[in-house]
Amino acid sequence: MTIKITLTFLFSVAAIIFSPISIAEKMQRFGQYELHYIVIPTTMLKSNIAAQYKISRGKDRALVNVSILNGEKKPVQAKITGESQNLLGQLQDLDFEQVTEGDAIYYLAELRFADQEVHRIKIEATAPDGKSTLLKFNQKLYWAE
């Protein structure tokens, strides 16, 4: 049963990444590492998948997904912290939770937002060898039913 749910989650994420309305996954290099990140509306997740990972679904919620790959394109554990600030200056800490499934390691955090709201997102990632990077990007978020 767990394998079926895991596969469903992975297929859901792949469908989101490759759908025409999705926000494309992005990547930033630092040293030998790659920091991959994506922000998606939680309404794009199936309810059973969201429940399994304790993600609250809602039109005003997004999921920030981060992973770190080493030079051999293998996932590594990392320390991930972050925050988001809207244009009014309201600050939210991003509380990343590590998820490990087989060889995959990724970090998930929820973000609340208003419709058509721009967020300035900062993510700090520290690899096992202490190498770190600070990622900064803006993301306009839309309510999705």
C-alpha cells in the first residue's frame, strides 16, 4: 500500500511539473551541489497524498519543495531554512520537513498567500560538508480551486 501511495505522489508531482499550467522546477548550483526547488498550489495535490504528508490543502496555500543533489546527481541530506515576505512586509517562516522515500530526499514547507500575491522567498541550504547557499526569488501566487 505504501508503494502505491508513494508512486501516486511521485506521479502527481510529475504531472504538476509537466502540465502546461504548472510552475516549472528551478535549480541553482553551489559548489558541487544543485538546489532544486518548486512552489505549487496545494490544491494540485490529491487529498489522500496531502493527508499522508500532513499538507493542508487550500486555495490560499502553496507547497515549497526543495531537494539537494550532489555532483553525482544523488540526493543528500541538508539543513534547509527559509522565509517568505509579501509586498506588505508580512513575514512567514518556512518550516521545512524532511521526507525520505527510497533514495529520494526532499524538504517540504507550506506557505499561505492571498490571490495574485507576490512573495519574496529566501531559502538557505547547507550541504553535509558545510557548503551553503542563499537562494532568493520572487513568486506570484494565484488561488486555485
